[in-house]
Amino acid sequence: MSEEQGFPQAGADDGGATAGAEPSPSSAPHLDPTPLTDLEVALDAASKGEADSSEPVLLFLNSLVCLLVPEPVPGQTEYVEPLVLTNSEGKPLVAAFTDAARIRPDFLEHAPTVVTTQGALLLQNLGAELGVVLNPGSAFGFELAAEQIAAILKDFRPATEEEIDAARDSAPGTGGE
């Protein structure tokens, strides 16, 4: 996952809205201002100061995200070359999406196959030089530089099945007290 490709920059204007204006109802689905996933709800709340900024990171680690790959690799699901964009500083970023509806149509022209993976697995497999951009050019996203990913991987880890089960059992209303 180290090859950089010359695709539109993560912050490129896609013509769906003007600065300071809400997208019109006829705008592309990737600009829909309604959160589609729990991760997007957390991103929205954090951006409004209604939630801790670490909550979206934790949800990202444990969420399934969509990646775009140029072509299917028959029989190989463990290794894919996802779409890599560059940010305004020229740094390579793997494009990830919270939902297939957030994918810009022009990205599909370059990498038409959508695969899903857990956010934590994506970060663990990036290497030291790639960052991530979530929902580039769309609503409810963020950008993580390679250095930020290294810090996240140092500080966080995916929950084990046992930890998830224990949390479910101890949550109010689930029967475990």
C-alpha cells in the first residue's frame, strides 16, 4: 500500500456546494448532511463540541469502513492496494469511507471495486508513510497523518471479543449487573 497515485486532492471542490452554503437537495449523495452511521453521528457530535473528540477515533477503530481498489484480486482478500490521494501538502492518504454512499463518483472511475475492512486493521496495515482521509470531499470526515496514526496505534487497540462481551453484559438494561 505504498504507491501514490495522482488522483484529485482530498479537499478538492466537487461542485456540490458553495462556501458557507448548505448542499442543495439535488446534490450528490456523498454530500448528504444527514449522518448515515454511528461513526458519522459521533463525528457530527464532536464537531459541534457535544462529545469527546476521542469518541470518533474509538468508533473508527471498531467500525467497518469502505476502501476503493482498482480491480478485484481473485482469491486475495488479505492484501489490497486501496485508492491513495494526496492532501494539500502532498502527503499520501488512503481514502476510506464510512458508507458506500459517501464515495464520490469520480473516485470510482479510478478504483471501481469497494471492499470493507475494520478501521483498526486498516491503520495497522498502512505502514509508516501513509495517512488516512475519511470521506474525502464528503460530509463527516477527518484526515489522519502518518504520525497521528502511529500515536493512535500506540494508545489504542481493538477490543477483544471477551471485552466486547463483558461490556455488553455489564451495560444497563442487558441483564448483567
